[in-house]
Amino acid sequence: MTKVRSDYVRPVDFKHGRVDMTHGGGGRAMAQLIEELFARAFSNEWLAQGNDNALFTVPAGRMVMATDSHVVSPLEFPGGDIGCLAVHGTINDVAMAGARPLYLAAGFILEEGFPLATLKRIVESMAAASREAGVPVVTGDTKVVEQGKGDGLFITTTGIGVVPPGVEISGDRARAGDCILLSGTIGDHGVAIMSLRENLTFETTIRSDTAALHRLVATMVEAVPSIRCLRDPTRGGLGTTLNEFARQSGVGMLIHESKIPVRAEVNAACEFLGLDPLYVANEGKLIAICPPEDADRLLAAMRAHPLGAKAAIIGKVVADAHGFVQMETSFGGRRVVDWLTGEQLPRIC
Amino acid sequence: MKYIEEFRDGDLARRIATRIRAEARPERSYNLMEFCGGHTHAISRYGIKDLLPGNVNMIHGPGCPVCVLPIGRIDNAIELATKHSAIVCTYADTMRVPASPAAGPPQGGQHPLGGCEPRASRGSGESLSLMKAKARGADIRMVYSAADALRIAQDNPARDVVFFAIGFETTTPPTAIIIRQAQALGLANFTVFCNHVLTPAAITHILESPEVRELGIVPLDGFIGPAHVSTVIGSQPYEYFAEEYQRPVVIAGFEPLDVMQAILMLVRQLNDGRAEVENEFTRAVTREGNEKAKSLVADVFELRRSFEWRGLGEVPYSALRIKESYAAFDAERRFGIAYRSVADNKACECGAILRGVKKPTDCKVFGTVCTPENPIGSCMVSSEGACAAHYTYGRFKDIEVRAA
């Protein structure tokens, strides 16, 4: 007589197992992976319904929606991993409309052969980030591609949120005279990733700044509802985001190099890698533009929040039909902070 | 930060600027060529021109390694990857240098990388580059150091791996080292396509050019001498033309304060009527240079009789090739590379800009057809190129936009 229970299913081997094609095949293996890993980690009432969609009531008012695909290499880095990055990235994109993020959706593309132990670690980190942010992952999808057709793991997240009444934040609203504020040091994420890249490995204490900024945004919007522009300077860094604002709003910008907070270690790493910190990616910083009379109040609100403790007013919006972003260098000269040419660091987020 | 911020101190810069303004005589001008792209970049990035009086003019020289690489050489590199199916490894900036439209051998009118280049044949400026060849399937890899290329050869024993070596005296010793390492390892699949060029020959060529010697189109009163190149070759090689051509040379580091100090030293030499080689970069440069590096280079390389530079044309004894004793690692010998000179795009003024005859803004295609995203000429490719440096950091000055 067999001692095995009739309803026994051998659990997924998260120690030594690897992703195989059956995990995306729609059969029992896929169902089991979803149940034992994704549903368990993200556990919430919407996932518990077991549907291919999530059903929820929407609050009244204006909603925002954002999506973000993550292909960062390596998948795990000092200060984070692709999982928490995928949560923070989309929450931040939603929050930059001044919105309160409500729900996330996540799509996973797994490469055949990917270690299940790594997948579990990343999914659990992602779930922890989502719980900490108070923004649940309510629906998702998993696909598997053959070995060599992916690079371990890609994650796409989509988020929705609701914008409080009276808040009008958009990249095209900057006006000459407005102040430009930055929430903290730049370049930390890019340098943390770069330190692990093949051919470049160098030792650094720099950790990625990956963080969900929606609570910082909430305090900012509450203190200064007149904020005109908000954006997180991810790929392309501060320089690129300012150029985006300048183009959208049809204005120029003048910033001061000496006002921009950069960690000494980031400066040093950029120096020997030949990078300009202005163009290095961030995952937990934001740039805000507001009317000059509100700037001090906004700065105080930012500095009162841990994620904005090192906030600074870095410059002003100016009238300039050519839309140049100019910078007064610490050295005393003036230069253009142009759009980035080519790609400074590939696959940074 | 230790040893970086010290050389970018704004207060010190303003003090040197005050001295330059005080000492530069208003009745004359000071036309100074910074030979190196590293200096060109520093001048633009830190806005050094803003600190100089109007009669101190900086003229950009040809010392940007990718800028002086002629089209024909890029064509050769693409051919190595396509016709010979080799893995071609090179430094990042080289990837974007425009090659000729029909690079590689013609195959029945078709482009070797598939499809034809219809607009290219009309000379529209639609040209290939290593980057574009890579996107079309050629195996071209960006490396951070020569040693990476050697490792790729070890990792791919079944493939031919070619290191597309470019650069001035600074990057030559690392190439010499990997050639010797390849020999020691007995690597049969590794070769170097050598395009190393020499600084003193180029400076002499500029000073000998009719624009400088006879026509006086390019007033050239003195030189800021190379930083990193001089760490290898020392300051001694510049003594000849300081004396022969009566032009002062001040060797300077690449930090903005180095450049400011060198300008002050040149102004002083010109005021005194001196034409000496002075060394501002004493923290790294000696008169003799790096003997070990020099002997390594002498062991592996020998002078070429002549080499084509973009902008300067054929310059005698201005480049290196691999010696007979290391012939097995010479891509030119192994693959029988035939060099074919290709004319630059007619609208492009890179040649005149590299000789100091024209400024980037004198070029009709600057900032319009030719931008860092779509460079027509090589000066727009590297951040050390005169056009790219001006486009990226300084072009607001051309249209008189002043911040409110």
C-alpha cells in the first residue's frame, strides 16, 4: 500500500531547480510556479481570486497610468535587484503626476535555465518592496523563452494611481523664473550597476538609490500644490530630464554645478570611467519645478522627508527659444548640458 | 575629493584668469593651439574660454585619435569583420566614426552586409560605421582595454580576433604588451590592426603647412603640449620644434587648472620673446618620459614611411607598424589588407578644422546635417573632437543666447 497521499504534489525545487519551458506552457508546472512563488509572495485578495485580471472599484477623479520594462544587468546589485527596481520604477512614474499609486501589474519573461533560487529571491524582494510601498501587485503574467533568447529575467510593471484635485503637474508647465529643485545626490544607481559590469569590476561602497518616491511626492504636493513639473531622472540622468522639460515647456534652464549634490565616491568613479554624473541614472531621486515664491517651502517639505534630506535648489528656468540647458561650472565658466549622445551605460534599469 | 577637486578650484581659476588678463598685452593677440583632444574637451567642458581675455585665442589641434583616422582605415576594419569574418575589437569612440558608403568589397552591386545603400552611392552622406556594421551582423566588440581584446581571443579559439588599435603614444604601450603576451601564449587567432600615430610628426607637419608658414592664414604663436602622451615620450621631443620653429610649448595636464596655468606660462614666454619647452605637468611628465614603455614600443613597432591622417593627408614617418619579428600578429600581413584612400564628404570641413584653419562654426554642416547623433565628419564623433566639444558644451555662444 502506498504511503503517498493522493493529493500530494512534489513542491517546486527552489534550491536547485531551473526554469524550463513547461513553466510557461500553461500546464500544471506553470500553475504550480505561480501558486508556490508569485501568489504566495505577493499574496493579496485580488491574486487570491485566481483570475487573469484584477477587479477593483476606482475612486472618483483623475487617474494616471504608467508602464516600465526592466532589463537591468546584473539582476542583483548593491542596494537592490530587478524586482524592487520594477516596483519602485513604476510607482515613481505614477507618482510623478502628483498621484497616489494604487495598484501594480507585473509581467515576467523568464529564460529557460534560469535558477529558481534566484527567481525566488527576486520575486520576494519585489513583494517586499510592494508591501513596503503599500501598492499591491494585483495581476500578472509569466512567459518562458528558450535559452539564449532572453537574458535570465525581464520584468514589466504597469501601475495606476489617482491624482488629488487641484494638482496639475506636467513637463510642459515650466515657466521662466521658476525654481529647479533636486531631491538628493545624483549618479548612485548608475555607478552601483557599473561597478559590477564585466571588464569593469571595481570596489565601491556605493549602493543603488532605488526607492519608491510616492510618499515624498505626497508631502511635497500637500505643502506646495502649485508644483509645475516632477520627474525622476532615471536613464540619461539629471541632464536628460532637464532637457526634456526644456523642450516640453519651450524654455531654457540655468543650473549651478556647485549646487548639485554628488557623492565623492560617485564623482571618483565617474572620473575614472570617463562618465559625467549629470547623465548617470538614478532610481530614487526626483526633480521638481515650482514658482519661485514657493521654492523655499517646497525645499523645506522635501528636506523633512528622509528621501529628500539632501534636497537642493539647483537653478532656475529661463526664457530661451532654443531650449538650451546651461550650467555655470564650479570652475567659473559656462557650458551647455546637452542631450546625451549615444548611450552612456546600456541596460541600467 | 582628493586630487580631483584640487585641480578644478574655481577661486584659483579666477586668480589665474586675473593674472592672464593683467599680463596679456592689449596691443597683440595670443594664438595658442592645444594639440590634444583632452585639452579641447577640458576647455569646452569647464568653459575656460569664458575666463580668457578676448585677445587670447585657443585653436583646436588634431590630437584626437579617432578624428585623425582616415575613412580608408575604418573601411579596412569593417572589411576584417565582414569579408574575413573576424571578431574586431576596438575602443568605444571608434565605433561611430563614419566609413565610406560602400565599405567592404562590392558583391554584385549589393552591399556586403545585405541590401544596397541606394542613397550612399549618390554621396548623400549615408555612410557605414563599425556601429552600423555591427547592427547588420558583423561581430564588432567594444573593449575598455587592449587586454580585453586578448581575452576575447583566448575565449574564442576558433575565431580570428583582431584588435583595431588606434591612438597616440599613450595607447601604444598597451598594444605592444598584448602583442608580446599573444606571442608568449602562442595565440594563433589573434592579430592587431595597427593604426598608432605619433604626436611630434603631426605638430611638425602643421608648422610646415603653407597655411602656417607662408600664407599666415593660421597665426600660431605657441602650443599647449600633450599631457598623457608626454608621460610616455617625455618633454624632450618637443625641444626640436620649439627651437626650430621658434614656438613656445608648455606641456600641461588635462585638468582645467592645468590648462589655465599653461596659458599663463605661454603668455609669459611670448611676452619675454622666449620659445622654450616648459613643463606644467611636472606631477607626471619628465624630460625623458617612461623608458620602460618606450623600449616596449621600440621592441614591437617600427616607423611607417608615411601614413594618411584625416585632415592632414599623408604625413611622413607619422605612424607605427608592427615589426617583422612580430609579423604573425599583424592583421595587415595576415589578411593582406590593402589601404585605399577615400576622400572626405565634400561638405565636411574636418580637414581644415584639424589643421586649425577653420573653426567648427565655419563649417556649413555643423549643427545642422552633422551632429553627434549623425556625424558626417570625424571631429563630430569623439567628445575630444573640436566639433563635438563645441556642439555639446559651447554652442549657446554662437547664437547669443544669454540667460535672463
